[in-house]
Amino acid sequence: MKISLLAILTILTLASCSGDDEGSGVTTLTLDVIGLQKLSSNAEYEAWITVAGSPVSLGRFTDVNFPKEFRTSSQMLNAADNFMLSIEPGNDNSTAISNSVILKGNFMGNSATLSVEQAIGNFSNASGKFVLKTPTDNANGVDNGNDESGIYFYDPNTATPGLRLPDLSAGWVYQGWVILPTAKGDVYVSTGTFTSSTGTDDFAPYSSQKNPAPAFPGEDFLNNTVAPAGVTFPTDLRGKNVFISIEPANDTSAEPFFLRPLNGTANDLSPVLNSMNFNSASFPIGSVAIN
């Protein structure tokens, strides 16, 4: 919850004149970020500091041109513990911070270094593997001739997870994707959202109903009656780009979010595993400074 009105009034009353704008009790905080992208669905970014453990809003913005300046109480900035950048629904009247904090950093003196890892999770050991296989359609484990049309993020040889990803902070979920080229351009096709590398994901409209899916994220692209426009199922995934994104939990966009920690190319059929690489370039970085 936001800091109480009484606490804010107290801080403003006690605000000193040293280091502020001409003795007004107001100081400028400058935010600079590289790699942040414009949001869809009318969502907005909101800048926050925490004072005594309570978030205090500095303001919202939608454009991603930096640096940006925010002016607020000098005493409040001097007492700030950290800075956070959240994603908030557009036209939202709530004054509370959402769970979808994308950048965070602790103040060291008058500045803070911001990163996705401090806000969402530690990706230092992130890695991924997947297999091309259609287990929901295969009879008695035997390939029906369309294993190139399914993808699962696990090792079928050992029945172990293919993804090594950290648990996410509240407000975020993982989502698998395959990029399929069409006559009208590339189409992003989802394999479903998930929070754990073990257990099925929340998405199976394209799979067959002959057999249950493995207890891992993934999808068989077999059911052509619900295929995206311009795409025909079954489809050959070999040579196609596959990636994992990190999505705001309440995101309603059909397009993948720009945080994409793992990326790979589908080449080989089961039992051979296809590797994924950590994509640090998709993570924005930033800093804030109290002027």
C-alpha cells in the first residue's frame, strides 16, 4: 500500500532546504533506461520509490524516451530505500502499485542501478532444451509421422525438465512461443503460459485428444480447426525460431512481451534435444540519480 497521508505530510513539513530546488523542499530524480519498449493494451509505466517500506508514486509515462525527470519531496527522496518501475493497466484509477515490477534497484547514496533480475528473478543459470515430438497423437509411443509438428520443453529420454528458469516474482508468468512464417508475415503462436518447468501449461487447443500431454510445458500443433489465420496444422517446426518470454500476469496482448530470456531454433526430431541460449539483450537496464 502507499505511504500514509500523515507520513507524507510529516515528511513535507520536515523537509530541509539543503540540496533541493532553490529551498523549495523539492528535488529532481532522473531516470535513464536502455532497452525499454513501448507497452500495448494502453498499459503504462509507473515510477516509484519506497519510503519506510511503503511505495510512493513519482508518476506514469507511456513513451520510452530517456532520460526522464521526476520532482518530489527532498526529504522523501533522502529517505528512499529503493526505486521500482512497474507496469500498470491503462486508465487504472488505483493508487496501489501492481505486482508487475519490471526494474528495481536499491539506493546507494544518491543513485541506484536498475535491473530486471532485482525485480523479477535471478537468470544467471538460465538454460533451455526442447524436443520436437507429438505425444498427444502418437499411438503407443510410436511416431505417427508428424513429430515435426509438436514441441515440448523436456527430455523424453529421462522425463526431466528441459528448462532451467528461476521462480518469478508475483505478477509475472512464462510463455512459450514459435514463430511461423506466412504469406502475410510472421505469426507468433503460443505454446501456453506456465510458472514451473514441471507440470503442464494452461494451453492445449492445438493438441490431439488421443493421449494426455507430458507433464511439462509444450504443445502439439495438430488441430487445424483452431489454427491462427494464415497457418495450417499440422506444420513443420524445423528451422523455426522458438523462445520463452516473460509476460505480465494480466497482459491481454496476443503478441509476446519483449522480455525473452531463452531463444533457440528447432532442428532435430525426438529423441534429439534442441538447445536454447540465454538472451540477455532482451532485458532493459537502467539507473536513477537524485540531482
